[in-house]
Amino acid sequence: MRMRFTYSAFLVVGAFSYALAQSVVPKNPFGHGPEVVAEGHAIFNQTCTTCHGMDGSEGERAPALVGERRFFRLSENALYDTIKHGIPGTGMPALNLPDESIWKIVVFIRAMRSSASEVDVPGDVAHGKQVFSGKGGCVKCHMINGEGGTIGPDLSNIGAQITLKRMKEALTVDGPIPTGYQPVKVVTLKGTTIEGVAKNQDNFSIQLLDNQNHLHLLDRAELKSVEESKISLMPHNYDKVLSREEYNDLLAMLAKQATVNLHKKVEGDGEVGR
């Protein structure tokens, strides 16, 4: 009887210990620095591209990991568990990798999907502001916190709106011209030439913001010609015209815009509450 009790107690203790072990949530031991992202990127491309595509894009057997919205809300721990143990009943197997490699893959995937403000972007923010206003020429078209041009998008909260990958592409890679920023040159029947971007247009009118930030509502019946450019006003060669330090500092400044503005809002709310 005593032996049976001891054996039962052992089972209870064992079950409790197992449950406790299962409840222990692993933690990322490496942080989110760019060097960790780079190492995770390399490991991902070496081990995961049999199913997923290179750099987290869509593969022959599995979906894209950096573009699918259904993966956006997965925590680091959920990603770690999925990679380590797989997903039963699906084509996702458990990967026989060291924990440190799994964590670095997790950091890479999260970095590719997170907004730029959530990523550790190294650089001198103060110098990045100088590049934005000076050599980069960004302030001529873009506004930050009420200062700058309006012909381009307001970048006050850009760090929270796009990923770091998308931010780099916007600065270095030609792409489709977004709606509302189509470069247009019009000539009126009176011979006046106006150049800028078409904010809105239809078969009857064009709402045009000119290069001096003046808005014009133009009737097409009063226009002699309307010429749309296929070349964006946004340069895509910042990685070439800026030094590496200037480029990195500009990225750091833009990425941290959301965080900076959030702190200002919190401080402002605190002042109001006093």
C-alpha cells in the first residue's frame, strides 16, 4: 500500500514537473541587432529555402513569411516553437537546429515583418536630420512634424507605417508611382505651364499640387495639353549619392520617427494632465 502511494506521488510530482517545464517560456538571448538579423538571414537561406523562398519570399512548397499578413501577429515565442517543433498535420517539419540558430532565424523573420520603428536601426539620428534637410534634399518634398514640403508624403510617422526593408527599397529601388504622386506637366489654353503631381484626377478635372506647394483645381476643357511622366519625382539612388554613414544615419532617423513622436505625445499628455 505504501509502495503504491509512493509510486502515485512520484507520478503526480513528475506530471507537475513536466507541466512546469512546459510553462517555462523561452526567451530570445541574442537581442535584435543588425548583426543578429544578418546571421539569421544567412541561416534561413541555408536551411529553409527548400520550402520557403529566398529571403522569406514565397517558395514552391510554402508561403512567404515576410509578406503574409496572417504571420504578422505571431510572437517571437510562437515562431520559435513553430520552427523547433513544426506544425503537426502540415508540411512544416520540426527543424533539427541548435536553439541559437532557431532564435536567429526568428529575429530575421521578425525584422523583415516588423515596422522600421520596432527594429534596432544603428545610426546617428541627429546627423540623419541634417542629411534629410541638407545633402539628401528630402525636406524640399517631404514634411516631418509640420516642417518641409508637401509635394511628397508626410514622413512624421513613417517608421511605424512601413518595414525597414520597404524603407530601404523606397530610397534605392525604382518602383510603381503611388496614386496621388503622379508627376504631371500641364499647359493651359492661355499658355501657362504648371508642373507638379496629380493628387486627384478624372475625365473632367485635375487637382494638381505644383512644385511650389500650391494646389490648383484645373478643368480639362481649359487645358491645351496634359503630359504624365513615367519617372517618379522621388530619387532612388540615395545609397549612391550619400556616403554609407550618411545613408545609415538617414535610415535611423526615419525609422525612429514614430518613437520620437510617441514620446512627444506622452509628454504633451502629461503636461495637460498637470
